[in-house]
Amino acid sequence: DAAQEAKIDLVCRKLGLRPGMRVLDIGCGWGEALAFAARRYGVSGVGVTISREQADYARQLCAGLPIEIRLQDYRELHERFDRVFSIGMFEHVGVRNYRSYFEIARRCLSDEPATGGGLFLLHSIASNYSLRHTDPWIGRYIFPNSMLPSAAQIAESLEGQFVIEDWHGFGTDYDLTLQA
């Protein structure tokens, strides 16, 4: 729990969240990151997921907070936010969709100078080589129907959309998580 909280707090600090900002969580899962950001940083926001179970749980978790949880595909988003983040969802996008994923994230970002322009944070498990198909072991035991992107695939797909300001590896930390 402490490691999860530290990870979400790091995401919020990297995004420079401040009270009054409006944020988007692409693939919000169970809503923990948005709830944390609203409570600790005073933001409002929207979380999207395609899982009805996750949406129902996230709505309960975020009840009373200025958070809206939508059962919606991220590709249907056409509104602006001060910050956008995505934690642990990109592994399910697939290499042929990486470019459009980043285009949509960029489309959803505000360019307002008052908020420092738009910032996007992607948190993903990655591979150290380019794959076109999921590793069978990872697909069976870790993330069914997933694909781990490489740094090259990510960089190529976001070229012209974003400038990489920070690249932070958690490999050794995640190895401990998997062992536990």
C-alpha cells in the first residue's frame, strides 16, 4: 500500500498538480489515482475505463470527490484537460494503436499558459526490445491480452506529439513486486 501511494504521489508531483486543475486518467482502473489526486492535490477530473466493474468500484471510491468516472473508450474523448495521465493501461493498447493513442492524449491537453501548458504522464511496463506480439509467458501469467512496448516504439509513436521531459525506470522496484 505504501509503495502504491508513493507511486501515485510521484505521478502527481511530476505533473505539477495544483488545486483547481482538471485532469484526465486514461484507463482509470479502480479510481485510486484520481481519488488520491483529488484529496491530496485539490484537482477535479475524469477517469475513463471500458470495464464496467472498474467503473462501478471507482465511482464508489470517488463518491463525494470532484471526480467523474465514465464507462467510455478513451478514443471517444474530445475535451481538454490541464493534465493527462495513464497508469498501467498502455500495455493493452497494442503496437498498431500507439500513434493514435498519443494523438488522442495530445488532443485532450490544454495549451493554457496559466497552467503551464499541457503535461502528459505515461506509466507503463516496458520491454527492452521491440515486439509485435505478446511474450507467451507474460500473456499467460502477468497480463493476458497485453503487449509490452519498447522505448523505441514509444518514442517513435509520440514523435511530433510530445517532448519527452523525463524517463523514469522502475524495473528493479517492479521486479521486487513480481517476486512478492
